[in-house]
Amino acid sequence: MQFFDFSLESFITTLMKILALLIAIIGHE
């Protein structure tokens, strides 16, 4: 269960980074 929570948190963090990158690209254009 602890591993699952860690994986979920890591997934969310990665997802937020991708979203931030997409927003930066869209904002740049």
C-alpha cells in the first residue's frame, strides 16, 4: 500500500510537470 501511494504521488508529480510544460509551450506561442 505504501508503494502504491508513492507511485501515485510520483505519477501526479510527473503529470503536473507535463501539464506545466504544455502550458509553457502554448503560452510561448
